[in-house]
Amino acid sequence: MPAKYRIVFLLFMISSSAFSQQDALFSQYMFNQVFYNPAWAGLDGTTYVSAAHRTQWAGYSSSFDGDDGAPSTQLFSFVAPLPKGLSGAGLTIVRDQLGLTTNLEIQLALAYQKQLSFGTLSFGVRPSLFSHSINFDRFRAVDPEPGLTDRGKESQMRPDLAAGVYFTGSKFFGGVGFNHILRPSFDFSDSDLENKLEPSLNFYGGYNYQVAANILLTPSVFVRSEFNTLSFDIGALATYKEIMWGGISYRLEEAIVLILGYSFLKDKSLRLGYSFDLVVQSQDAKQPTSHEITLRKTLSFTPPGPRKIVRTPRFRF
């Protein structure tokens, strides 16, 4: 490999290994399921917009540049049920900043739901566009060579595809999503810089247990794998009168996560959630805390046709 590209190649390796995942990480994954599994689109029977912001390892400063060292992720989603034929659709935009690299993904999820006597089975597909960018101007090379840091910001965009299946019953729910089926590759016109997104799988499942008349306890597990690595979150969330919720989870070899949330307005249509991650392993290479905020607004629009009752993992509409 040419010497002038070694630092670039190293950056790719760090970006991949630091997270052991190619996709953006969210601690409140239970409220962003359409990002992980397209079969979730429209499954809760409501139209809503949601947004999330996550600061990973708050205060982290990289060795090459003290500015903007901490990974940062933003998400926006619009999800709605559809009448007849296709049962749900969702548009999701995700921006993931990792040091000098930026990933931007635009996803369109389409789902079909089949009502069964014991629950609802949903199938989904998600075509998307994935953009990967590098800011070469901000490299700090130990042994700089001509042409390394004067390329400016370069971007490449590739199509991608995901698919999934999801089941919800009166108490149990679970689904499997398959991402990066097309294996998009980014090389910035040089084979030495090639970075390929490998197919990945995620599973999310849990159980609704009615502890008391107004308290619902939901233990769950979220597993992510690229077939050569494995990570999972396991925890439980308690919901009181569908107004407030709180929970705790553990992320394998990484962090303990606390989650709190509250529903505003009389119709509970505005929901605000916050999560706090405390790193408990590999602290020397990270800052100890991460923070995430989610906001969701349910819209009054409903598709034509009879209104159906859908039981979701946490709320009934």
C-alpha cells in the first residue's frame, strides 16, 4: 500500500472496529425500529414523525484533531400506515459523523401486514441510498506527502437494500432484519481505500408482562451481527399508564444504559425520551458517558377505511 494512504486506511479500520457495527448505534432502539427493520413500518397503526440525536462518548478528543472527535448521530423518520395492498411506509434519514468521515443514508421502507388469528405478521423491504464522505483536508499526517491532504471533501453514493419480517401478538413480539444486502462499496477512485458494507442481521424481541393495572413491564433483547461479530443489548422497560416509562439495559462489553421518557399533551401524542450510557468496559479508549434524546409526535391523519386496533410492544392505539 502506498505510504500516503496508510493513514486513510487506518481511519477506515478504526471506524469499523470502534463500534463493531457498520450502522448507527441507538440506545433507544425500541423507538426507532423502522431504522433496523423495514417490516415495522405502519405496524403500530399510527402516523408519526420522530427525531433523535445521539452524542457518543461525550467529550472525546481524537489524537489527530481535538475538534469533533466524539461520534454524533442524527435521525429523522416519517412513518404511516397505508390502506389496502401495502400496509405501511416509512422515510428515514440518518446522518452518522465518525471523526473525519460522514455517513448519510436515505431509506424508504415498505411493509405488508397479514392478520393472523394469533397476531400480525409483517414483511418489509427497504431500498436506500448510502453516502460515504471523507474530509481529506483535516488529516494530520505524521509524514505528510504531496496529494494527501489537498483533496478536500470527497463523497460517494451507492444504492442499498434491506428486508425484514416482524410478528406481534397479544404479549410476544419479535422480528429479524437483514441490512446491506447489496454490499455497497466505497473506494474513492483507489482500490487501497476500498471499504465495503457487509450484510448484517439484527433481531429484536420481547414480552409484555402486565405487572399491575397501570404498569406494563417489557423485557427485551436486541441482537446485532455482521456474521463475524456479535453484539447485543438486553434489558427491561416499565411503562406507567402509557404516560411515563423508564428502564435499564446492558450492552455487551460496552455500557449500562438508563432510559427515561414522558408523554405530553392530553392525547399523549408528544413523547420525549432520554437515555444515558455509562461505559463499563474499555474505558481507556473512550469517554465514560453517551447521551441520546428522542422526540416523537403522533399525527391525527389516518388512512381511509375502517380503523383497526393494533397492539404494539408498548402502547395500544
